[in-house]
Amino acid sequence: MGLNPGGFMEDIMEDILSLKARFIDVCYHKVKSTTISMKDGKASEITSGLNSGVGIRILNKSWGFAYTNDMGKLKDAALKALKGSEVGNRKISIGEVDTIQDNVELRANRDFSKVTLDDRLELLKEAEEAARCAEEVVSTSLSYGEAQVESLYMNSEAANIKSKLSRGVLYSQVFVKSDGKLQVGMERLGGTGGFEIFNEAGVSSRQATEKALRLLNAKAAPSGSFIVVLDPHLTGVFIHEALGHAVEADHVIQGESIVSDKLGKVIGSELVTVYDDPTLEGSFGFYFYDNEGVRAEKTILLGNGVLKNFIHSRETASALDSIPTGNARAQGYNHPPVPRMSNTYMKSGDLSFDEMISDIKSGVYLLGSKGGEVDPARGVFQFSAEEGFIIKNGEIMESVRDVALSGETLKILKSIDAVDKQFDISGGYCGKAGQVVPVGDGGPSIRTYSSVGGTA
Amino acid sequence: MNIDKALGYLSDKADEAEIYFIKGNSEKIEVEGKDIRLTSAGYSRGYGIRVLKNFHLGFYYTTELSEEALNKSLDIAEVARRDENFCLPSEKNYPEVKGTYDKRIEELEIDEAKEYLSSMLHQAEDYQVRVTTAAISWGYSTTEIYNTHGVEVRSTDTDIFAYLSTVAGDIDESSTGSYYDTSRKLNLDFEDIGREASSLAKKSLHPEEIETGNYTIALKPIAVAELIGYALIPSFNADNVQRQRSILSGKKDEKLFGNLGIIDDGTLEAGLLSSRMDDEGKATEKKVLVDKGVLKEFLYDCYTAKKEGRESNGSASRGSYSSLPKVGASNFILSCKESSTIDAELVINGLIGAHTSNSITGDFSVEVSNAYLKDKPVKKAIISGNVFELIKNISAFGKDKKQFSKVVSPSIEFENIRVVG
């Protein structure tokens, strides 16, 4: 069944759009989800469900936003949004964009609606068996999630966009024990499309086990300032956390960004070129149109070290005399859109990994991300690597665990003195302003100089 | 379809069934710079349907209770794997929990919230710092849980949250400060929130480098809450303990926590996580987890309790109507003999990256924010170590007890902590 049979939703939304205001947009969202939690090989917890609702945004003297998942209360919501739009006293304008009418659907090789629950369970069973590849494994947790998302966006400029896409993610968590020591390895697989997202599920879960086994023998990491090499995952997290959040234009406007006055200036080494690109098919951060009906597009953020663009909504683009970049995103109907990243990555270089580390006398090689956080106004970030290795005289030596990297974004960007030719993007969720959206981040392996915090 | 009828329908087709229902309003007013940028008002509701059929679990969530939705939960029970530990509680007696509802929050209008907002913003003006963002949000919700064992319980809750983030200085040199507070009643000190956020930014101007070394540090309540929330609380989850994912597995009655006491109290008056029932309808309790440093108890829901042939201690929690209940802490209260003064050389107000802590081993390595060495702001520093070791190094326990998210704690001083400058 397609979206809003008989145009029922469209009629209601038309009604709301006819209210008197400077600008109105309405977004209907319907999400069908399934989750399976397989603990130690038993898929005993399966959940499924449906949630749909409408978010209304009205602009007058401020934004008035209202939402509900009770269609009987839509009219109330519209009036609340209207009232809320009169509360402030701020000159908000929105950047001009093409008015789009479109109906888009992301192609899937294996449509989720044609896959049975048994197919999903079979996939998880195989992935779990792959994870049990060592006798040290004491416990496994596989957590599967999929969401089939349909949306209808309409605004008072006559935009009308229907969009349909599905997203899937699998987390593998493997606990290993040896000599009384306990460690965990984690791996994540995610993308947009259909059930084919999970073709490599077994490879992914097995990698979680291998990671946990390496950590069992890892030593506590040293602390201090080191030459560090980041793998593509960590490069991605660094770019996302440290640079990406600083170029989100709402942070720039709020004075919470260290690069607010740096447009057109050199802020990184000339080896650093960074893009934000929601159009990468199959990627976790993929979308057709943002939540203001602006077409998704690839944006260059940093070109050979020079800051080229911020990430915009229509409002921030107008406030900073720029052009909307199609990055206004919302978690769902119950949140207003704010400038967000999609897939953010650094461009690869020419060196091989071995060439990049060959002249490092003493350093640390860090892999995988356990997450990070940034204070964009101070330009200070922290993120944790899943595992690491000591580098001695150009060679990878013993492994280390529980190691965090922290530093000042601008210093690190300028200290990047080698970029290798690998390239990988991984998917995850990013939280900001109380909203969580799917994103991708990645790039090559890079070499820089930073503070490392270990527990030794 | 109403809940009674739905439960009747399910009891014919399943061994046990539960309907969880939540509905609520939430409102928000947001400031950017000096002006209100956005207001938000929402109403939502939803049902979580949980059924057990010969120990096979089915779960479906929906915004509309219909026969189709009920059947979907039953269909899932057909394919899910059997687990004999699944069960739903029966419960008749619930504790009286005070201070979790305030009519003034339910009836709070935007115009009144605007005044509270101004009193926060005025502080920023007084301190001559710029406001980056500020917000007040408040909500009112009703939760109802019904099951085929006769559970029929309802709770009405309110809460209010206020936040201010500021920048001091100019484009060449600036510093940030932020502060927030949450309450179940309309008793937040908005001026104080404004003062805290503004003074932190102002006090953090012109920071200096800190030498790497071992220091006596004091963590303020927000920093304690972040670290304890991520690095310690998961170890008390019975599901983690049973599946050997907790360092506390098999260590009951051992003295592991120095002189610290820990109580998880779902009945705490006006506690942010307080309620008369947990999220599967079991009565909440006050549980002594650690007594004078000795490990005494873990957190159980019905499932983990049945595994050990004991009773749940009312620790089931769910993120929303769309998810199954899991073990979770309520108000996690730290206690220790209070000291008259805390005079640590390094005082830390906030942490960055606490969520990257290792929840099994308790290892952490986090960046500090708004930290002061002998009252002078520190540029950047990482503190690292292990939370179980950290607790043994408590050298003073403050009197400024306050709840942030789940954790109730004062400022705590720790000796001999590794700080990387």
C-alpha cells in the first residue's frame, strides 16, 4: 500500500498550509520497524511496530513547531504551531530553493516487505555461528534493526515530495574470557536499500570476535603526546566530531564554532579535503531530499586545507548569505529540522599504509571508534579507539586497549602530514539537539600528532 | 478498541499478556542568541503489546489499538525462540511516591515559561557573557500498565528542564560554560542556572596548560553523574551479571567500594526517575546495592529474577512504548561520610566523552571541561583510570548533593588521579 491512500493526508496537509503565515511546512512520517535481539544464539526477543505522525512548522516572528501522532489532534497542533510562531521577536528568513514536486523510492535488491521473519532469523543464526569461532567466546549479542520509512513533505511554496527508503543495521557484540580477563569486541554493519545490506553479516560478526581476542592480550596504553596514525574509521570520527560539528551553520551562528570566521581561510594541512555527501547510494547517511524539501547534494567542506563551506538549512543559509546545502534534517515528525551532516569523509591520498608509517620511530596506531564528543566552541574533542598498536621504528608492534585521543581540532588538522590511499565509510548515529539521525563517516588512514590518554 | 477488550481478546489466545500505554504533552521554548527562535508543542500516545505463548514472546507497538495490532504481537510469538524465564509480574501493593507530579507544570503556559527564560538570560547579561543557546522544556504524561495477572496501575508524571550555554570573551579568545537542571516540580532556580552557566564561562577565560602528573581532583555532581552513569551503573544490571558481562559477577559480599554506599531508590521523593511502579508494573523499591563498600545486591526485572528463582526488585525500564522493558537503574544514590570541606587542587565541572567508558571493566579516559587548577582555568586535560579503583581513592565527600539524570551525588574528591595535560 502506498502513502496516504486517496490523498487523505494531502488534503489535511493542504488545509494546514492554508493558514495565514509567512511560511508553513508540514511533514508526515510513517515508520515500520522490526528489531531482533539474539542473545547467545537465541532470538527470543523480536519486536515490530508502526508509528506515524505529523510535524507542522510555522514561521512568523519565530518558528512555531507542533507535532502529534493522533490524527484527531492535528487541528489543535496546527493552532499551537501558529500561536508559537507569534511568541518571539526575531527576524528569521529562509533561503530560496527550487520548489520540488517529486515521488522517489530507493531501489532495493531484496525488498524488506518480501523477506520473512524466518529469513531474518536464519541470517542472524549464521552470523552468530560465525562469531563463535573461538573457544574464548563466553557470550554474544546480535542486535538487528530495520526501518521502512515513508514520508510526505509539503510547504506553502507548493513543494510536494513523497519519499520511501529503508535502512538496516546489525550490531555484533562478542564477549571473550581468558585467564579471568573479560573483553568485548563490537562491530556494526549498516546501510540503506533492502535486505542485501546484510550480505556480509557473518564477516562483520566474526570481526567482532577477532577484535575482542586481540584486546584480551592488549596492554594498557601509554599516555602523553605521540605521533598517531588513525585508521579510516577513526579518521571518519575525527572529521565528523571535530570538523563536521564546527561547520554546522547553527553552531556558527550561535558563536559555538571555532571556524565561524574562517571561511576561505587555511585551517588544515593541504593534504586535507573533506566532503559531506548524502547522495552516496547504499550509505547509512543517504537521503533524496532533506527535511525542508531541498535536494540532497555533495558539498565540499575543506579543499586542500581551505575552509570552503558550512552545512546549511534554509534559515542558516539566509542568515549567513549563503546557499542552502540540503542538510536540514529531523529525526522524525516530532522534531524540527536543524543543520546536520549526512556522510562526511576525507579524500584519500597516494601513499600506501606501509609508506605512511615507515619513518615513525615511536608512535601509536589507533583503530575503530567507541564514540566521541566535542565542545565545538572550544574546539576540543575526545574520542575513544576500540584498539591500538604501538609503532616502533616503522613497524606495528604490541596491541594496546582503552585508549582515547583528544586535542584541539585546528592543531590536529594542521598537523596531518600523511594521508594514505585506503578509503572506507561506516554508518552510525549522531546525536545533536536531542535528535538522533543516521550518518556515515570515513576516509583514509591519516598521520598526525596528538594527546593520547591510556590507563597505564 | 479499548484496553479491557484488547486484554480479553489476548487472554483467549495467549498465556499471558500485557498492555503498556503512555500519552503525554511536551512543550519547549528555545533561545538562540538573545531571542526566542522556536517553540515546540507535541502530543503523542502509544501502546506496547507484550504476549507470552508457551514461553514464546511477542511484541508489537502501535499508536492505535486494533485487532490487527494484537494479532501481529501473537504472530511474532509464533516465530520467536522459547525462553522459560519470560514472565509478567503480578502485583497489588504499590508504594506511595511523593513529588512526581506538579499541577503547575501541567498547566504551565508559554508566557510564564518566557519569564523564567528571561531570568536565566539576565544572569548572562550581568556576567557580560553571550548566550549561545538556552531552553526550557516541560512535559506531562500518564503511563498505564495492565496485564492478565491482574496488574492495573497508573502513574501521572511531570518534569521540567532548563538549560543555558554561554560564551565569554571575543573571537580571539573565548571560553564556554553551560549548566542545566531538571525537576519533577516547578521549583527550579532559573537564576541560579543562569548564574552557574555564565560564571563558568567567565571563569574559564585565559586558561593555562597543566603538567601531566598525578593530582587530587574534585568532580562536581554533573561530572560524577556522567562518569558513574556510563562506567559504573551497567555493572549492577543483573542481565550483565548473569551473562558474565559485569566485573561484579560472583562478587557479592566482597568489599569492593572502599567506604562508599550505593542505594538505588525508585521511590525517592521527587526523584527524577521515581515512580510507584517500574515499566512492567512491578512495585518499585529502595535497594541497598552497596553497604559500607560491600556489594549486596543487583538490579532485577522479572526475567532476570526468574532466572535465579527470586523476586524482581522493580528495576524494569523502557525507553518508550515501542521497546521491550529491560533492566535499568532508577535514582542511583551515592553516600559516604561527609567531609567539612573539599579542597582538591584540580576541580572539574564537566566531562567530555564519558559515554566512551568501558562498561565492563570500568576503564575510562575522558576530557575535562570547565576545570580549574587552584582556581585558574585549565586549557585541556584528560583524566583516565578505572572507576572501581577511583572509588577506593575517595578522600572527601561533599555536602552539595544533587541529582543529574540518574545519579544523586555531591562533589567528590579523589586522590592520586592520572591527569594528562
